[in-house]
Amino acid sequence: LALAAWGSDLFLTTILSHRAGASWRAIVGEIVGGFVGGALLSGIPILGTLAGALIGAVIGMWIVEYFIKRDGRAATAVVYAYMTGSLLNMAIEVVASLAIVGIFVWQAFF
């Protein structure tokens, strides 16, 4: 289950973004933006780092894609595909986590 959740993370965010037209440079911009955003908002415990990483990833991807294509709509479409993939992946990871906890409880107590 953990491997399936990890695989969905790789597939749904990176592959869907790339299929929507994101260049590999935009995906690198997403990663760098996530690190920078997480570091900048790390002063706010836990949620600041997570929100900063998400906001930084979106902004980093949009900026790089905009400079490559010089088209705001295309950059926005790529970011939309990334956000859709991230939300789908989050749902899959929550279901997998609940299943793992359920299996643990079932094995430990029943």
C-alpha cells in the first residue's frame, strides 16, 4: 500500500504535469520553489512549512513555465494539471494510510 501511494505521487504529479505540457525545467522550478517556500514560511510551525512548500512549488512552476513559453494561459494550465494531480494523489495517500492503520488495528487487536 505504501509503494502504491508513493507510485501515485510520482505518476499523478510529475507525469500529469508533463502531459499537460510542463517542461522538465518547470518541474525543477516546482521542486526549487517548494524548498524555498517551505524555508521562507518555516517560522510558522508545521502548517507554515507545508503551505509554503505548496505555494512555492506552484509559483516556481508557473514562473519557469511562463519564461519558457511566454504565455500566461499555458503556464496556468500546467499549474492546474499539477494541482489536480496533487489533490488526486493526496486522496489516494489518505485512503492508503487509513487502510494501513485499519490492517494494523485488525492484526493487533482481533
